[in-house]
Amino acid sequence: MKSSVIVFPGSNCDRDIAVALEKMQFKNQMVWHKETKLPKSDLIVLPGGFSYGDYLRSGAIAGKSLIIDEVIKAANSGCLILGICNGFQILTETGLLKGTLLRNKNLKFINKDVHIKVLNNNTKFSNKYKNNQILKINIAHNEGNYFTDPNHLDELNKEGLIAFKYCDEKGNINNDTNPNGSLENIAGILNLKKNILGMMPHPERMIDEIISNKDGINLFSSLLN
Amino acid sequence: MKFSVTVTLKKNILDPQGKVVENTLINMGMNSIKSIRQGKYFLIEVDENDQSIAEKKVDEICKKLLVNLIIEDYKINKF
């Protein structure tokens, strides 16, 4: 399976995701944002970081970069797209995913391992997980407070487009287990065709027992499945 | 031709930064404050002599990049 990781000035999780993909036997290429052609890819990853120093709004400038036109074309023809953290913010700025990510409700940059629940395992990104499985995954963001309009929220719920929700280690989903004020504890969403996933937690940081855990591995093995 | 653009969060969107500024000012003893909303300000110079065409261009700039229409409102003023 061939993957491309798009690199923007200010991306800082691009190497981490490359290591994760290569560990899982993806044939990965790094693609600089000024490129106008994408290598043939089954998966395109928009990595975490602070593209363009979060100028204007997180992801706003990256969302207008040259390579993004190609990413949009690929997405519309069914290519799998994964946006992690800043990548999720970029996906909302391009319009590939609806809604937006507001500043964390408590105004703090949050860097900690949190629990998330798998809400839909019937997707290319999550088929190796069990439904309602609880994962411990790191978050590290200042703008992760997902917001969207009521009609879209309705669609997310009805179509099973909410991939992950924040919870505690027992799986309780409520205000106390919501780290950033995100609507309905949403941690990750899919588009209607389910070929695009945007998520704030970092699965690429959870692939090795020595430095964390392996809860992120099944996201990548799902893609290979 | 110069224009100013003010971008603010929509009324129903929580503005935590504005809220912190508001609370701080109240803590400083400025009790007459009702509320504070924080926003962004842009000064844009357009190479165009026709005002209505220039305004349209600024409006396009706002919609395409400066403003996230899901959460923000904007106001264009001739400078």
C-alpha cells in the first residue's frame, strides 16, 4: 500500500507518522506542500504540527497551499485521506470535512494521554478495532474543540460518521471526560463517503510499547486490511 | 483604495479569549463592563479605483480566506 505524507512549513509530526507507516510496511513518500503533483497513493496523510505557525486560523494557510488542490482531487476520486491534529484542522479548512475546531474550552494547550471510544468499526480506518473499544491515545493541541451546525451533527450521528469520542477508562462519555469542550465529546469524524478521517488524537504516537502503548497500531492495520 | 475588515466570532460561539479579558478587567475594578468579544482586524489596500468593484474583491478575500463562515462574522469598512 502506497502512502504520501504532506509536509508543510511547521509540520512536526510528519516524521512520526512516516515511522509508523513504514513500520506497518506502507511504501511511504514525503511530499512538500509546494509540489503540484502527488505520487500515486492509496493513502494521503496530513500530519500534525503547527503549519504556518497557526497564522490566521489553525490550518487556514495550509488549506490553500498548492498541493491541496491535488489532495482534494484525490479525495473526491475515493483516495483514503487521514488528517491528524493539525491535519484535521486543515481538512476542515479545505471543506473536505465539515465543521471546525475551536480553541480548547479551558484555553490551555493540552498534552496528555486520554481515552477515546471507537464508535464505528465499519470503516477503512477502524475495522481492526472492536465497536466501543476503548483506546488510550495522546492528544496535544490548543484548538481541538470540534464544532459544527445542528444539521451536520444530525448527519454525523445518523450516518455513523463519528469515528471516536473522548471518554474515561471505563468508556463513560460526558462533560467530565471531555478534555477540550468538543461537541458531544467528538474526537474524530468521517466524511459521508467514509474515505476521509480527521482526528485530534495521535495514533502515530501509540505504535511502540517502549515509548507509549500500541493502541494506535490497529488504525494502520485496518487500512492494510 | 483602502478597506478595513473586522472579523469576530458569531454571537452564539464561545469566545474564551474575550471572556478572559473581560474577567481580568472586572477583577481590575472596571465594573461597568457588560461584555467583551475579541476579534481580528485587517487593513487591505486594493489596486482598484471603482469602489463597488473594490468592495466585491475585498468581500471575496474575506469569504475565501480571512473568515471561517461557520463561526465568524465580518464587517468591511472603507478606510
